[in-house]
Amino acid sequence: MTATVVLNGTRRENVVRIPNNALSFRPPPDVLAASGAIELPVDAEGAKDGHEAEGRARQVWQYENNRFSPTTVRVGLADEQWTELMSGKVRPGEALVTSAVLKRQ
């Protein structure tokens, strides 16, 4: 016999959410090299923001002007698809990279 149980846990209303795919994405080395980007450690920027107690520091990537740019964010509650954004330079509606491949010609 199998049962599916859904428990209501901690919940916050009106928060900005980040797709979990964006939090786990890391550009492949060949894609980074082609775009001229340099990967920064996750806590390089996060350690300076004064919010060490507010969630875990994670790195997300944005793609602007043909370049990948890493941004450190602080995250909170999560489920299987989304994670709460607690602080960082990402604004609602901004696109985050979730996958990338180098087009071979």
C-alpha cells in the first residue's frame, strides 16, 4: 500500500522566488571562456553584504550583453521547484540562466 501525504509547513506570502534550476546552474567552462566571463566563488560577494544571518549564500547567473554574470543571493525557504529570495541584486521579473551550451559551427 502507498500513501501520499502533503504537510503544510512554514510558508511566507508575497516573496520573490527563484527557480531551483537557476540555483544549481553553473556555466560549462567552454561556454564561460567563449563569453569572456570568470566564475566567482559563491561567497565572494555575499560575505560583504552584511546579511550573513539572512539565509544561505548561493550564486545565480544572468546573461546580459553576450556575457554571463554571476550574482550572489541569499535564499530562504524552498520546495521542489522554487526557492525564496531573501536578498541580492536580482529583481522580480529578471531572467536567470538555467542552462547553456556552446553552439558549434
